[in-house]
Amino acid sequence: MSSATLIALLVAIGVAGELYRLLNSDEKLTPRVLVSRCLLGALASLAVLAARAHKPDVEDVTLVGLASLVAVLGYSFLEEPIKAGVRGLFKRLFDGSKRDDTE
């Protein structure tokens, strides 16, 4: 399987997993929620490419299986740590820029 095909498949798996979770939830469906969930699912599924970087002889089928696992389970377990990391990053970036302005 070519690299482009594999990446497209992993993105599609992530998006499909998040769409499934979103449509089965009680959350209000808005364009912002839809786009953000699809992006998060795609990025989470692409994270399995780190397995290929760590061990180059990993089969494509294994990567697809891992992407499916991340798409179905990953977001529910990783949501809070991801949010905390992003908040911390923005806090450091924006607090650092405020300190530079006051000097």
C-alpha cells in the first residue's frame, strides 16, 4: 500500500470514528463541533504513524487496526490530557508574551 493511500485510510478511520461518536451523543451538532471532532479524530489516527517511525517493519494492517482502536477508544481516554496540554501550552505562550510587553 502506498504512503498516500495509507495516510488517507488512517484519516478516514479517525473521521468516521469521531462522526460515529458525535452522532450517538446528546451533544448539540454544530459546524464547529463537527469540524473540531473530525480534525481531532484524523490527527489521533495519524498518531499511529509514530509506530512506523519507531519500528519501520510494522505491517500496514497493524497500523489500520491501531488507528481504529485510537478512533474508537483513544479520544475518550485522551480528551482531558490533550486539553490540559493545549491549555498549558497556550498559557505559557500568552503569559510569556505578556511578560515581554511589561519589560
